[in-house]
Amino acid sequence: MDERALADELDRRIRMLSEPTTESVRRVRREFSKDLRTESGEYAVALAWALADRQRWVAFELIYHHPTALTCLSVEDVEGLAGRLDSWVSVDTFGCCVSGPAWRRGVIPDEVIHRWAGSEDRWWRRAALVSTVPLNLRSRGGTGDAERTLDICARLVSDRDDMVVKALSWALRQLVIWDPDAVRSFIRSNQEVLAARVVRETGHKLDTGYKNPPRTSRAR
């Protein structure tokens, strides 16, 4: 089926849902992903483009769950599919499903993420940090990458936008699993400029394994 016709069918199926929750939409997406596995990566990317204006986060997941679609992306595809990032949900789905995995595979170069980190747009700065999460998150294929993670964190170390601060904390906490010593050193070296939230949450993760430790852990 032509990718635009398939995008129309997927959009129609989602709009017909009586209760369009995230999980019910995802069930539809899984059905399409199953059938899409035998199609080429280029076809999956074209389908994502045809769907993006209507069901953007579904388009992101279609790419992520296809066997080869990520390796078929160009920088123009990645940034174009992102569209107008305007919320933490859109940024985090984009970073965890598209930009982060593509970066980890070498599909997009470090310089692209560096450019996002220097953007005047808060959501692109957050996207740079969220893109480090798949480098370190086991469930996303991460195997630990302190060098690239801390490089992006250093570029945004003094940013006080709340959405960026929260993403910086997330990026550091995810790296704790692989290289706690590197994270401790980063916190120590930047303590005077880091937001208090980042120091507190990352410190909890280093000391207890939790972002916000249970009361029993705090008592100890």
C-alpha cells in the first residue's frame, strides 16, 4: 500500500477509538508496526512523514520499532519530523524514540546535538539533553556513554529554564547506572553553577539509587 494511504488508514483507526488513551493508541500502532516489519526502512520513514502532522508521537514510535528505519534517517528527516516541539511530552518522545537512538547509532553527528544545546528555544535545548538518555538507558539499547552525556550536560550546566533543569537531572541520573564516579566528579566540579534540583536529585540517585528516596532511606 502507498505510504500516504497507509498513514490515512492508521490515522482513521486511531480516530475511531472510543477511548483514545495512550495505551489504546499504542495498541493500534503495534498492529501496524507488526505489518511494517517486512517493509524497507525507507518506506517506514516515508510513512512517518505522511503521518507526522496528524499523529506525531505515533510516527516517532513507528520509526523506533522498525528494524532499520533509524539507520535510514538523515539529519533533515530527524529535525523535520520533530516539527514544532512545544511540550515535554513531544520532546521526550522525540528524544527517546528518534534523535537519541539515531545519535547512538551514528546516524546524526555530535555537532547536531551541540547545535540544539545552543538553541534559543528551550525545547530544543531540552531535546539535546533527552537525546543522551538512550545512550545510557538499557531498555533503549544504551550501554553507557559518559563522554557524550557529560559534554551535553556541561553545555547546559548553568541553564535555569525549568524544562532544561529537569532534563539535565534526568540525563545525569541515567548515567549514574554506568559511571557513578564520573557523575560525582561532574557534580563536584559544577556545584556552584548547577541548579539545586540537579544537585539534590542526582545526589539522591548516587547515594540511594532513587531520584527521591523512600522515607526509610532518608532516615538512615
